[in-house]
Amino acid sequence: MLVLVAPGQGAQTPGFLTPWLDLPGAADRIAAWSDAIGLDLAHYGTKADADEIRDTAVAQPLLVAAGLLSATALDAASPDVVAGHSVGEITAAALAGVIDDEAALRFVRTRGLGMAEAAAVTETGMAALLGGDPDVTVPHLEKLGLTPANVNGAGQIVAAGTAAQIADLEADKPEGVRRVVALKVAGAFHTHHMAPAVEKLRAAVGDLTVGDPTVRYVSNADGHTVATGTEVIARLVGQVANPVRWDLCMETFQSLGVTALVELSPGGTLTGLAKRALPGVQTLALKTPDDLDAARALMSEHAGV
């Protein structure tokens, strides 16, 4: 059994889209999506520097476009399960047939702009905690007024809140945490600070044509599989202001009997977590088109089994 996963914000690096645009039809597809959302995806994916693609309004559409482009290039057996981390859930929704590719890009463009606007209201941020026990760390974060915005499994937790709260955390680490590393992001994603973006997304989904998932879709709200398209969309709207529970997603992969995991471009983050949390599961990250043949072979061996 094979799961196809899509990474979230922070996976992008300067120029990562360049080799993918050499594939047949890829440049035309990116150009059409760029026209549809009013954002030059080819420029940002090939020529922009790290600061430019760190911009939430740019990074999110770029990641969804890359995920969909690499999934199309796979041209392999259908996965048994799909899931995405944070914005990667939009990629997963398109792969599952809930919305089409262009609708996914329009949705994520609204999401990125809305989250960027919400982040500008208050000085907020996020920080990764290295080491520690989640049962100790989470109550400590809540005591400081912080949100465990990403509970990623394999001992990895990302806290989010105001700049002052992050400073308090750096001065008062939870027991067992070795280091607190501030992340270079624009705001406190997946917290109540993103509530204005939720309202923008809620207003935008009325025009979407929605279908039910054609493969198992695992939601990072709680690790549950979701059977209806309307529920998938409702969760995509709400997750902007709620924590990502990737740890629960991986528990679900394990309970379903997943034997292999392929991570779409720009891959690496989720395969790294899976290697630590899912022993025995074969993993492969799509970093460049050179990885496609190995991914196809893995999908042929494991999908549908």
C-alpha cells in the first residue's frame, strides 16, 4: 500500500522548479496556472531568491504548483492514500479529485494572500523545538500562551505565537528541549492569529466545483480519513487557524498498512519524518525529475497491494 504526500511551506528553495520545466508540457502548464492566478510561477520557481519565495503569498501557490506538476510527471499507478502537510493538503485534495488543478491554484492563491494579510496585523512567528517529550512540551507551550502549531511526529513540534511569546519560550524552554530555533516565516500559521484568512477562504469556496475523494484522503486536522468532498473543503478552510497533526497522519498510515511513501516535489521534509516514525516503510522524495523512475518503480511495486 502506497501513500503519496505533499510538503508544506518551508520546503521551497531557490531554483527548485527549474529542472521540472524541461519536462514535456510542463512550462505550458505552469504558464497557464500563472495566468489563472496572476502570479509568475516560472519566475519565482527558477529565478527568485530565498527572501522572495519566503513570502507566504508566493510560497504557497508555488508549492502546490510544484506538487501537481511532479504528480503529473509520475504518470504511475494511482496511490492508495494521499495526504499533505499544511498547504500540501490542497495538492492532496486535487490529487484525490476533490477539486481540479486550476481550482486548487486559485484556492491556494486566496489562502496565501489571506494569511499574509493576517500575519501583518501583529508581529508573530514560529519556532521549532529540538528534543523533549510532547507530553511535557505541549502544556508548557500553552502555559506561555503559545500554540503547538505543527505536531509533526518523531519528536518534532513547532510552536507559534507573538514575538514576545516566542522570546519567552527561548528564555524558558520546556524540560528536555535542547534548543528553540526561530523559523524564518511571516507569521503564526495554524493559530487564532490566522482567523481573518479563514473568513476569506470561507467566502471563496462557494464557487468551487467539488467531488468526493477517489482515493483515501487523510486530513492533518486529526489523522482521520475523509470520505466527502464537502468535508475536505471545510477542513481546508479551518486548518489555516488550527494545528497540523502530521503525527496522527503517520499513525493512520501505519494503521492502514502503508508500506511505501512517495513525497512530491520539493520532497525531503516528510520523508525525513517518515524514516524516523515509520520504520520498515520505504520512502522516496521527488527532488528533481531524476527521481521519477525510482518513484514509478516504487509505486508499481506497492500501490494497490
